[in-house]
Amino acid sequence: MRRRFFVFVATAATLVLLTRLHLGIGATGIMPAVWAALILGLFNLLGRPVVRCLTLPFNILTLGLFGLVVSALVLWGTTAFVPGFYVNGFMPALWGAIILGLVSGVVGWLVK
């Protein structure tokens, strides 16, 4: 539970930072970025196991790179659920997914 809390805080902070860097990801304030982090966290908790099973053949063929595509699509799809949070296209979503994955991985490793 403690690890998930720290990963959530790191994800929210990273999303706020990404909205300030003008990489194609933006928010009208801090709260939409926090809500987007909550939606991403819920998807990772509830939907990720199902999606991983369904995309396993593609992940094997692409040596795991398809997982980045799925993460980018989830980040991009978060805009449909969070008013005030936007991602301008697939490439900003892909870069955001890479950065979020790196930060979440490092924080998860440090808290372990």
C-alpha cells in the first residue's frame, strides 16, 4: 500500500511537470493533473492485468515495446475522463508514457 501511494504521488508530480514542459501534454491547473494520475492509477490497478494478457503475443513479438504503445493510448484516453487535461496527439502521449514509466519504475524500486 505504501509503495502504491508513493508511485501515485510521483505520477501526479510528473504529470504536473509534464504539463509545464509544453511537450503536448497540458492541464488547466494542478487538479486536472492529479485527477489524471488517479485515473491512470485506477487503470493500472484494475485494467492492466487484463490488457497485459490480451496483448501478450504482441509484447513477445515486439520485445515489450507494444506495452509502451498501450501505455501511450491509456494516457491519451485519460483525456476523455478528465476535463481540463489534454494530450495533443499520439507522440506526446508516447513521450509522456515513457517518462511516466521511468519515474514510476524508479520510485517503485526506491520504495521497495
